[in-house]
Amino acid sequence: MEKLLNEQIVGQIRQAFAGISNPVQILFFGSRENCEYCDETEKLVREISEIDERVNLSIHDLNDDAALATQYRVDKAPVIVIAGRDGDKVIDLGIQFSGIPSGYEFSTLINDILFASKRDSGLGTATREFLKSLTKPLHLQVFVTPT
């Protein structure tokens, strides 16, 4: 079976993953029903998780694992959840990708894996202080479209 990631890309990811501080959990939610990019997205996260043993992957079906999907606020497929790990405990950091992370989104996926491993968003002090001042939950979504 042909790989999505060539050896050059795998080498670059391996080099980036040298900076992983703590284990990371990737939860992939797909569906056997009406899911245009599920197969490709699952293949992609499988290949990424094979690069470094500190990147753990679990595969879930949106319908069969509905309770887990609800726990992570997943209501469509494909979705990639990037979470932290502390032993057997999975730490939801609120990082999700809907759809296949291709093009520029791919480097964002790799960077988010690194952020999750460090438990540090890289945000500046002023931004952190502003976020601490929020009194209600904030649901932030970023949409990207290929050009």
C-alpha cells in the first residue's frame, strides 16, 4: 500500500518530534457512513503515529463510540482530536481538526502535536492574562479553505 508521507516528509516530522516533551494522544473519529475523507485521514494519522512512539493513536467510529465522541464534542467525521497524556490518563486540550489536514493545515497539525506534548500554547503573557479574565466558556473555531 502506497504511503501518503514520503521519506523526506517523514524525516522532517521525525526531526520535529525530537522536541516532544510528553506523550500525546491522537483520537481519530471516522465513520463508515457518508464520510468523504475518512479513509485518507485515518491513513494519515496512522502514518504520523508510526513515526514516534510517544504519539499514541486510537481509532473510533463516530456512531459505535458515540459516548466518547460526545465526551470530546465530536459530531462529524473525520475529526482528529489532539490530546495530552499522563500515564493512562488522556487530557483533553480542546484541539481538534475537522476534515483532512492537507496543505498548510498539515504543518499546523504537526505543530499542535508539539504544543500538546509541551502543554504550552506559545501564547504571550498579555494573551494569557486576557484569556484568564474570561468568565464564560469560549468556543473558538478557525476555518480554512484551500486557495
